Amino acid sequence: MNFYEKIKELSNQKSLVIFVDMDGVVACYDVGKPYGYLDKRPLFNNINILKKINELANVELHILSVCKKDSDIVDKNKWLDKYIPFITKRTIISKENNNLETRTLKLNYLKSLDIDKQIILIDDDNVVLKTIKKEMDDIILFQDSELVD
């Protein structure tokens, strides 16, 4: 069963809120590249699957991303406006004013939610996924590679 079919089946059972990481999931994560976020290559295969998922009843798509500086939030939103305008619910957390790791920032955010829907996280970072799985047994997690069929 491909990823879209899995999500469709789950959405027939319960309303879903799907949080999608940006770097490595919808935007190419080029380690060590000197250019800014606005120049990142979009991963159109994943974006197209998310666009199709966005049309399902009982599914809300959200972006959940972490960046190094507050100013990166503006660039990430501009990138999203250009390539993924259909996802309007966005949480982009800056590391600039805190000393927490990405996994802790995402975990704290997800734990703070008061949602009566099934939460799903799609991320490319195994450390993030393992941390959240350990702390939140009711969340459904997918590695970014699940999107590719």
C-alpha cells in the first residue's frame, strides 16, 4: 500500500493532523551548501503527494520546521508561499533564542497541542522520530522515505 493510500485509510477512521518537516522532506537538505533557504530545491514528488493528501476529507496539513535564526522564518515562509501555498498552517521555530535541540523543540510543541485528532509527523531526522516515539505513544510517525513509492 502506498503512502497516499495509508493516509486515506487512516483518515476514514479518524480526523488527522499531519505535521510535515521542511528540510529533507519538501525542500532538499544540502549539507554544507552556502546558499540561503530561498534557493533550496523543492522535492516535487513529495510536494505532489502532499497536495493530493490535502484534498482528502478529515485531513489537515501543517508545516512543523526548525531553523537556526529568527530571520530564517521569513525565508522559509516565502519558500512555502512559492512551492507549497496549499499548506497555510505553519509552525516554524527558531533556535536563536534558546539552547534546545531540534528534537526537543518539536517534541515540546507536539506535546503542547490539545487536539482531538490523530497526530501524524513526517520527518527525515531519525533522532527526532525516535525521541518523539519514546515520549508520545499515540502519535503516528513516518520517515520521509515513506512518501516515495
